[in-house]
Amino acid sequence: MTVASDTQPAESRYAVYPSLRGKVAFVTGGSTGLGAEFVASLAAQGVRVGFADIDDEGAGRLLDKLAGTGCPEPLYVRADVCDVDQLRAAVAAVEDGLGPVSVLVNNAANDVRQDIETVDVPEWDHGIAVNLRHHFFATRAVMAGMRSLGGGSVINLGSISAHVDFVGLPMYIASKAAIEGLTRTMARELGQDRIRVNCVVPGWVFTERQLTHWVTPEVREKLAQVQSLPDNVMPADVARLVLWLAADDSAMCTGQKWIVDGGWM
Ligand SMILES: NC(=O)c1ccc[n+]([C@@H]2O[C@H](COP(=O)([O-])OP(=O)(O)OC[C@H]3O[C@@H](n4cnc5c(N)ncnc54)[C@H](O)[C@@H]3O)[C@@H](O)[C@H]2O)c1
């Protein structure tokens, strides 16, 4: 078994979590962006990671990047999270290949902007399916396995956009607000089985997609005003919080939202 100390640079300033070594994680939307960072960070801790996405090329690039690093090789399963049967099949494939899932990261989303004047019913339904519905069904798909292990950690991705003045994303923001409520009720429902459910709320994270699609000079100027800290939030900043929530170090934390936004006020 590969251990974290083999896969992290000796000079790493950041935590190694012995409780994660050898566990199985499932990450949705793991091919690119934050999801890819979660896959890589979990694998670097010795976690056997399965991830689902519709971006095969992104998945290939991630697998190439991790090959030869000494991490357990992640298992990619193509699945559209909007198709609940495909999502269930992806969880089943990961459980068959790697074993019961003890860490679930519900990460897939789509932040394409919409005009409130033109959104129609199919678009609305799709927006909710890609940003919210799969959080519930992926959690339900891993529940039995987590129970068999005596517990688990579900990490949902919210967004600061549900808390600040943001427009042009009605289904995305409605979903992100709902994810916080879903987190609380699922934490309550599953707590007796020692399945923890938490919500990570990132600020504006400088992923490649954000930099190429949405981060304009005006956005940089706004962030300089609203963030308390002067630095940009990077994917690794969010991944370190996800690792802590996945590990036994956060054993008595559930039903909460955890904000990593540089102190947005
Ligand atoms: N980047 C940010 O600034 C930011 C801020 C707040 C919250 N978040 C949240 O963090 C999470 C990741 O964000 P990101 O910026 O990395 O997103 P992203 O759009 O860069 O990546 C999302 C990933 O999900 C995949 N995906 C999209 N639709 C899918 C589908 N139908 N089925 C399977 N996979 C699908 C994409 O292919 C991609 O790999 C999201 O939940 C997002 O809402 C991000």
C-alpha cells in the first residue's frame, strides 16, 4: 500500500492524515477543476479514489498527471450525474473495483450563466439536476456501504454565491442554497450510523475554468474589495478542508457548513 509520506514532498507544510490511508472515496465531477484537485489530494493521502465525470479528456489528463507519482491509481467511470441510473452504476463500479465508499465528495456542477427572462422549464429542471439532485442520489447510493464500514463522510459542495450579491445563475444559486439544507437534514438522518454530512462553501476559487471564463479585471477588483485576505483562493485551499472533513480528525463534526473564501464581507 502506498502511504502519504511516499507521495507528498518531504518538505510539505501540510497535514498527512493516517486515518485516510487505504480508504475508498468517490468524487463526482472529478476530471477538472476543484474535483480534480480533490481526486489528486485524496490519492496523495493513500486513498483509493473513484471519480465520475462526462469529460473523458480531462479524466485522461488527470490520470496521466498522477501516473508514476506513487499514489494509488484513481478509477475513472464515465457517468452523467443528471442520469441517476448512470450515477448509481458508477458508484457500483467503484464499489466493485475498490470496495465500499467511505468518503463521498458531491462536487459536480455547472455554472453556465442564464438570463431570467428566457429560462424555460427544461432548462430549469436541468439546472437543478446538474447542481442539486445528484447530491441526494449519490449519498443514497453509498449509504449501505458506509453502514457496513461503521460510518463515513459525505462532503457536499455549496458556494459563497448563495450568500452574496450574485446574479445570472438562478438554478445554480437555488441549488447551492438547497445543498446547505440537504446537508443538515441528511446529517440528522444518517448520524446514528456515524455517517457525517458536511457542506464546504468555497469563495471565488481560481480554477482554470474560472480564469478562462469568468475572472475579468473587474472581478479581480471586486475580490480585492470584498475579501479580507489579499490572496486568491486556490483549489488546494479548498482541498485541504475537504481532506480534514474526510479524515477522522473531524470525527464529531457534522451538519455544518465550512466556508473557505478569504473572509468575504
Ligand atoms: N470554482 C469556484 O470558484 C467555485 C466557487 C464556489 C463553489 N464551487 C463549487 O465547487 C464545485 C467544483 O467547481 P469547479 O469550479 O471545479 O467546477 P467546474 O465547472 O470547473 O468543474 C465541474 C466538473 O464537473 C463535471 N460535470 C459537469 N456536469 C457534469 C455531469 N452532468 N455529469 C458528470 N460530471 C459533470 C465537469 O466536466 C467538470 O469536470 C462545484 O460544486 C461548484 O459549484 C466552485
